[in-house]
Amino acid sequence: MNRSRGLSFKLGILFGTFLVVTLILTGVTTYLCQMSIYKKQCQRNITNVASYLASLIEADGSDFLEYKKYYEENYADVDIPIDADQYLDYEAEFMRLFSEKYPGKTLGGDISYDELDPEVKKAWFLYSHMYWLLTFERARADFNLPYTYFL
């Protein structure tokens, strides 16, 4: 009887060891597989958001280039806002200034960006900046990213 108890105990230990090793190996394998899938999904997500934002920038055409050029030349002199919720206020301010200075004209049609006076250019820049800030913020939220920015 003692001998069969010893054999049962040894088989129980062997089975328990096998079970623990199997569970550990399964857990590690599952974790590694899931991390690989997660990394691929993150890369695909980043590629998608980059393509999305690039297509928006390309669709904006020369306006984005003018925005970038103004920023590079005047970033030290312009108090750049960071709150994208005020986008409509900046748009209204630009529209007001533009219609006061150039009544009956359209930007890009009757008058080019280079012909604008500095005050209207600044208002246009702030309006454009808020638009792009809001666009990048929405892309960040829609694609579930921790952050997005244009450098």
C-alpha cells in the first residue's frame, strides 16, 4: 500500500509539473503572438493616419505650403494658440478682416496670398493653424493614437 501511494504521489507530481510547464509555455507563446499582432496593428494604424493626413495636406495644395512658410518665418513673433476649440473664432476673425480689407474679393481667385497685408496674413495663419491643429487632434482621436503633430 505504501508503495502504490508513493507511485501515485510521484505520478501526481509529474503530472502537476507537466501541467505547470505546459501552462507557462502556452502563456508565453500566446503573449508573444499577441504582441506580434499588436505591433503589426500599431504600424498599420500609424501608416493609415500618416496617409490620411498626407492626403489632407496634399488636397490643401499651396495653402498648406503658405501656412508652413509663414510659420517658419514668423513663429517667434506670433502668439500661437494651442486650444483647437476656438477654431471658429479664428475663422470668423480672418473672414472679418479679409472682407474689411478686400471687399468683394476671394482669396486665391481675385487676390493671391502674397498680396495680403501683414494683419490679414497673420489672421489667415492663425485660422489655418487652428484648422490643422483641430484636424490632427481629430485624427489622433479617430485613430486612437496617444498624440499627433506636424513637425
